[in-house]
Amino acid sequence: MERKVKLSRRGDAQVVRIPKGFELPGDTVLVRKVGNAIWLEAEPTRPKQNLLDLLREMEPIDEEWPEIEDRPPEPVELQE
């Protein structure tokens, strides 16, 4: 989906109106500038978790893993 919209100003801020069909849920969004683009992203509905909490919630993997041969590294010649 794509649509051209006008920009306006409100005090020191630049404002863009989000047209019907492009609405995002909630009262706030995350804003990112990527090169010449600005991304608006709806905030996640669930609270952010850190990695350790997420891993604690996961079920253990019940699989046999193959043995991996631990070989020494190959020699490397450094050039000056």
C-alpha cells in the first residue's frame, strides 16, 4: 500500500497525517530514520522481555545432537 500525503508544521515539529487504512493501534509508535526514510512501528502489545527471561520460558530441546570433531586451526602465514 502506498499513498502520498502532505507535511505540515506544529510548532517546532513536522507533522504528517496518517490516512485511513494506514492507522496503527495504540497511542504511541516507535520512530526510526533509515537513510531518507522514516519508519513508524506500532509498539508491541506485550511487554519487552530480556533474552534470559525468554530462554527460561522455552521448553528444553529433546534431541540427539551429532558429535562435532574439534580440529585444530590450520596454520596461517602473515604477510608484512
